[in-house]
Amino acid sequence: MFTNFHSKQEQDVNRLANWIQQATATVAPVWPLDRSIAVNPWWQQRTESIHEVAAEQLAWFNIPLVKGAEGLLAEGRFHGSVAASYDATQAQRKLRTLPWLTEIQQQMSQFCALWVNYPAQVGQHHDINQRMFKQWLKVVRQDRGIALLLNHKNIQQHLENLPEDIFELYQIALHQLPLTAAQWPIYLQVLLHDLYGWASIFAQRRWQRELTQQQDFNDELNQLLAIRLAWDLVCWQSSDEALQQQFKLTWSHYLERKQQVAIQLQPLWQQQSKREQHYQQQLTTQLMTPSTKQSENTLGKPPKLQAVCCIDVRSEPMRRALEAQHEGIQTIGFAGFFGLPVEYQVSAELSKPQLPALLAPQWQVQLSGHHDTSEQVSKIWRSASWHRAHESPAGAYGWVEMSGLAKIAKLLKKTLTYQPQQRIAASLVNTGPWLITRHQQPVSKRELAQVAAQVLTGMSLTEAFAESVLLIGHTASTHNNPHAASLECGACGGQSGAVNAQVLAQILNEPSVRQLLTEHHQISIPSQTRFIAALHNTTLQQLQLLSADVPEDVATWIAAANTQAQQEQAQRLLGQQAATIPPQQLLQQRAGSWAEVRPEWGLARNAAIIFAPRSVTRSLNFDGRVFLHEYVAEHDQDQSLLTQLLTAPMVVAHWINMQYYASTVAPQQFGSGNKLLHNVVADGLGVFEGNGGDLRIGLARQSVHDGQDWYHEPLRLTVVIAADTVAIDQVIAAQPVVKQLVDNEWLWLWQWQPSTATLQQRTATGWVAVPKT
């Protein structure tokens, strides 16, 4: 009998571990404010049909995934946690007490903020995977105000009776809560959705530790779930029999609820498809016009200037503006981190990854000659402390009060001069030279040449070099904006792309690297070709050269392109009102005003990505809605480059697209609310809307709404590829992630043949022709 007891206990532990893993695996990561990048909040559900996920999200988690679905919640929400059931019952009984769920969210959120802000003071518990849970127990048992707020005298005793071990807690819950094995994983997801902001942050910390292959780490996401379960168990033990029966009844109908919701969503999906088809008809008209075919090979001779820009939709208007200055200007779309696996080592204490979050940096880059001086380090940390002090409400008011009248001059200057706020250490970026190392050892010329060859191949720039090649990173300028990083280069991990542009220019201008490129990679760069780093400020819509020594005609073209792009930007921001203010002045004021909630529209209205030679889209105006990546299928016979494009840039574009989508259709869960109410939490980890509640994630309302209506239109990404269907099918078959996104309708995938102006759409069953409009 003793053996059977332990066998049953071991079986329970294994089942619980599996359910916990299932629940926590559904949480998509969210990055801290200083590295804010776009994420698809449903990324972990991509293995299911988007229609299936939409039904689950609305039925069980009260989250709309399609526009209009929020109206269905008015017919009745799913009270899947004990706390939510308790609150619903109390509301029916018209008892005026603080909702349990409100208090649970507030208490847990405040604890999580303390946990991440003061890691050295959390206590040292032997089991690393229990530390956060045990510290919470210690804190919550000492909080005598909870019983008063909830008006329940037995709560304190229930908290005292909670076990010290997480799996013992789960075993108690397993035997007390009336849930089946099929219901448990969903129930645990319900609990996580009550603190989904913090769950997403802890998912990112888990992601980062796994990316760097840390073998033993404190998994906060599992412990967050355990804490939330502990609260639900306390609520269950504090409930009467009627409430417990209501909870059991709710879960007995959970599958029927999902089926009913799926039926209710069908007309909304039809409307969603019509909206997407409306945009796609506009895109089809452009891609099927005779002028597109005639635009091929319009240059016919070596280009006067080549400009490599990020695929970001905000680059598209600037590319058009540049190309309009001379027919010999060729622009190329490429990921804004320029394929460099680098981390910017600002000082011994401060480094910034400058690559997509999906990747880990391999090289460290730093300015040579004056790095790590005491003056430099002091400047960095003074800047950091100043920023942190002003980002918290108490700190901002405290600085003013301490400074007294001396602060007035600075406040007036900030108000009247419209100077954008520089992000920490941004002023240290200059023209180099740069040290490129791995583990404090210089990276070999051979390795530099290898990466350079990969980058140039990815750009489809291996021949016909112009004398001047601009490498254009991008940045943004804002003031009083905790989400400033979300407007920077997402490919650079929410940082300015200036570092990457300068480092790559240095590598490609190095004679020894060029010699190795010729000898080992068959890429010959003419001696007269010079790579020039530049920076595109998307808020000011302005190109800035990061080198003083450039040809006069290049500088002239850039100045004219800036003027044209600024006029378009001003029109996009203010419409007809923009005509009353010079565009450059208008954009400077918006960038530098600390009261401006919409310094720019970011990537709002993004709708498509095109992988094709720029020559076949050069004559088209995509109105800043399309990601443009250079791709020449004839140079990619083994589909290796196409594989990279569909597994990296396409996925990043999809993440961006779905973050804007989610922030629009489900702003309560996946939007960060009103910018005017944001308070920075835990030294820049995220924001509260107001003084508490869950951590808010996603885009602020002002980033997708113009004050009267939604500015962003939530459309799934349309992916257009100028390649043979056979080649595309081979990549889909070999890459599970690509197949999941296509077959489960998380995006639309089209094959484009520019020479015949024809389009085909890939479905789960094969290719179908896209009709002309």
C-alpha cells in the first residue's frame, strides 16, 4: 500500500508538471521598455487555426481576436477562475465588497514589481525554482490589510495554511477543485490571463535564459502561476457551497461554450476577410499594372548611388523620395540590423544587443581609443540615473521640489525649444573606428569577410556597385515617452541602427576584407566604391549622413529627399492642417514636445511585405504600408536565401503586424492603454496604467487611434514573393513555422510573377489564382 501511495503521488506530480508546461508555453514573451520590440501575442498558438484560437480566446479568456467580437462579451463572460466566479456571485447578490480579482491582481502585481526591482533582497532559498513563491508567501502572510479589504475574517488563516512547496500546493488544488484532466491546462491558462502582463515579462526572461543556454535559472513564470493558483485555492476555501457548485457548472459547459462562440464568430470572420480583400484589391491593382512590368531594368547602366534601407514600412516613403531625385539612384531593402550579430558595448557596465530578439549576439563592438574612460562611464550612468528618476511620478515631482526655482529655467527650455530627448548613451555613437571582438579577442578578417559575404548576398548586392553605397540605419526622436524604443529599429532590438550601419561600413571599406571577399566569395568590390553610414530619423523623416566626407551630389540629393519625405509625413499626421506649418518645423515640434502623444504613427497601417527586386516596384507608391525586402530569385537557385527570408524577416513582419492587430482588436488585454496615465514600473520593465493593476503590454491607444477613430486597420499580413511556386513550396515543406503560419491562416501568402503581372495565393490545399480587380 505504501508503494502504491508513492506511485500515485509520483503520477500526480508528472501530470501537474505537464499541465503547468502546457499552460506556461502559451504565453508569448514581451521585452522591457528599453528593448521594446513587436511580438505576436498569439505566437505560441500558431500551430492551431486562427479560427480555432479565436474561439478559444473569446470563449475561455474573454479576449476578442477578430474585430467586432468584443460585442459578444456583453452577452456573458466566462468566469473560469474561482475568484471571478466569486465576484460574479457577489455582484448578483448585490454585496458591496472589493472584488477578489481586483485585490488579487493588485497584490500580485505590486509584489512582482518589488521582486524584479530588488532582487538582492528577496532572500536566499535553497530551491531556485521556489524562491519567488516562498518570498510571496512571506510577504502576503504579513499583510493584515487584505482581510479588511475583502471583508473576510478567515482569509489570513487560509493564507497561513498554504503549503511551502509548489507541488504540494498543486496536489491540494488537484484534490479540492472539481476539474477534469482535460480542463486543468485551460484553467491554468485562465489564471495566467489574470496577470498576463507579468506572465509575458517572465516568459521573456525565460526566453532570454534559454537563448543564452543557462542551465539552472529561477523560472518566475511557473511561480507566478503557482501564486495565482494559491490565491484561487484560498478563494475556494473561503467560498460557500452554492458558489462552488456554480464554478463546477461553469466548467461543465466549457466545450459547449467554445462551440457556440465559434458559430457566433463566423459572420465576423467573413467581415474580416472582406476588409482584407478590400486592401488586397488595391495591392493587386498595383502589382498587375502594365507599368510594373515596364519598370524592370529601367536603370540600364551602373547606378549613381545605392542606398540600403531597413525593410520597415516607414522607409518606403523615404526610398521613393530618394529615387525621385535621380533615375540613377537605386534603393535596396534589407533588415535594419544589416545581418550583424553584434552587441554594442557602451562601457564595461552597459551593453545593448543590436540584433533581433530571436538571436543571441556573437560579437561585441565598441568605440576604440576612448572607451571605458571614467569620464565616459560617469556620463552614461548620470544620464541613466537622470532618466530613471524622471520616469517615475514620485521622482519627477521630487526633482522639481528639490530643485526649486532652479528647475523653472530647464522646464521652460524643454517646453519652448522642442528638443527631442536622447536615449541613454545615444550621444556616444560617432564615426568610429570600431573594435570588433568576441570574448575580448579581435574577430578575424576571414570571419568578417564571411559575414560580409552573407550580408551582401542577402541584399542581392554582389555586383554592379555604385561609387557611393549608403547603409541607412534608422532611429526615432521623442520626448517624455517610456515606449521610445518601440519606434526605434526593431531589427536592432529596439535600438538605433546607427551602430550597425557604421560597423558594417567599416568592415566593407576594409581593404583586407575586400581582398578576402574576392578570393573566397567571388564578390569584387571596386576600389572606388565607398560604403557610407547614414541614419534615417523616422519621426523627423530626415536622413543624416554619419560621415562628413561624401560627394556633393549625394548630399544634395539627400537634402531634397528629406524635404519631399517631410511633406508627406506632415500630410499623414495632420492632413490639410499640415499646410499651415512648414513640415520640418511641424515634425520638430512633435518630436520635441513632452506633451505630444503621437510624435509619429510608427508602423501603424502596415499590411503587406514584398520580397522582390526593387526594379519591379520602383514606380509604385505603397503609402508607407508595405515592408520591402530585396530578393532576386534568379540568384537563389537552392532557395537558401528564400528560406532565410521566410523564417526571419517574414516572421518579424508578422510579429509587428499582429502586435498592431492585437492592440486594436483586443486593447484591454494586448494594448497598454492611455499614454497619459502611464507610470514606469521596476526601472523600465514596463508600465502601469495608473498606479496599479496588471502590467500593461502592447501599444498605447494613441499609437493606433487618432482620437476619433481607429487609425490602424487590423489586417493580417499579405506576403508577396517574386519566386516560382515550386521554390516556395519547398521552403514551406521544410520549415514548420512557415507552414503553420500559412496553413493556419495567420497570414496570406502570394506568389508574384512580375514579367506576366500574375498573382497566386497559397492555401492549405494548394495554389489558386488571384483574380484581377
